[in-house]
Amino acid sequence: MVNGAHDLGGMHGMGKIIVEQNEPVFHSEWEKVVFAISFATPCTGDEFRYGIEKMNAVEYLSSRYYEHWLHGLENILIEKGIVDRHELDSRTKRSSDGSFGELQRVENPKLVENFLRSIKEGFPSNREVERSPKFSVGDLVITKNINPASHTRLPRYARGKSGVIDKVHEAFVFPDSNAIGMGENPQYLYTVRFESKAIWGEESSEKGAEAIYLDLWESYLDHDK
């Protein structure tokens, strides 16, 4: 859920960030397969993120990046009724013990072309809306202090914080509703500037952090009086 292990911003005691020198794109062959499967799974990017967020905290923190992807994809396939847990476990066992047999290779150049285009170009989520933006550049705003039970793109550390509108973008698909099958509900996106001390406290300014910029959807914001 949103207040889960994936939302690590501002949390303490997580240990030092280890930066791997010359890190490869994939560490194992199976990671390449998971990456490919993600483009063939019938889901939106918001559904995909939410699928990962449902992981148990211990499992999330002790597993690798593409293991998160695999878990999320499994969640989505089961919830959509494409495969059930028993069938998935059975196929996994047969694959690991070699009883699954040799898989037939299927060539589909058109599908490959579509996948490559998606990887390079992404999936644009900007949309046209008929109304005008609620906020303008320079407006003082405060983020809502929400704790939804499902997906959101409003970080936990930035809730209930005051900032100023730095830029008004066009309308984009609203991830909170799109992740749970409640429609795209597009709304305007804003870049909001927060003084670092408003987020992290007075000591943050002493360490050279001046401001934080976050892209936030309109329904996350209220006018700050």
C-alpha cells in the first residue's frame, strides 16, 4: 500500500546507499525475460506500480529490483484472471524441475517492432481537458495530508506541506484512479517548489539543501491561506 516499504523518502535507518560501479543493465538472464514480459502484460503503468506496492515489506526490502517487477506482474495476471495462483505455482515448479519441456519459439516481427517502439517512446499520458487549471504560477499551496489505501504519487514526506507553484503543465492521466481501474480522470499537473526546511526541518538548510521540486496532480493541492 502507499504507506509501505516502497515509499522510503525521509525514512531513517535504511543504511548506506551502495553504488555499484559499471553496473550492467541486467545482472541475470531472467531479468531480461521479466523486462520483456512487462511490455506484454495487459496493464497500465499505474497498475504495474500498484502491483509492486502490494509486496510484503520484508520481501520488498530483501529482494532485487526485477524481483519487484516479477511480483507486480504476477499480482496483475492473477487479479485480472489471466492465470490463477495454483496454475502459476504449478508452471513455476515444472519449469524449475525441467518437466515443462522445451518451449516453442514463436516469431512475431510486428509485435517486436511495437515493443521496441514502446521502449524507446514510452506511453504518453498527457490528455486534453476542457476546464482551466485551478492554480497559477506563484500561487501558495499546501498538499493534502492523505493516507489512501491504494496507489498515489504524492510522497508521504510531502503531505501537509506548504509550497509554491513553479510551473503549470498540461493535463495528465491521474494515477490514483487509473491504478485501480477507476478511469484515467486526467487533471492538471504542477511543479511545486518546497523550501527544504518545510520538508526536512531547519537543519536541512545548514547542509546546503535549498529547495525541493515535485510534480504533483491538482487534486493533491489546496490553496494555502
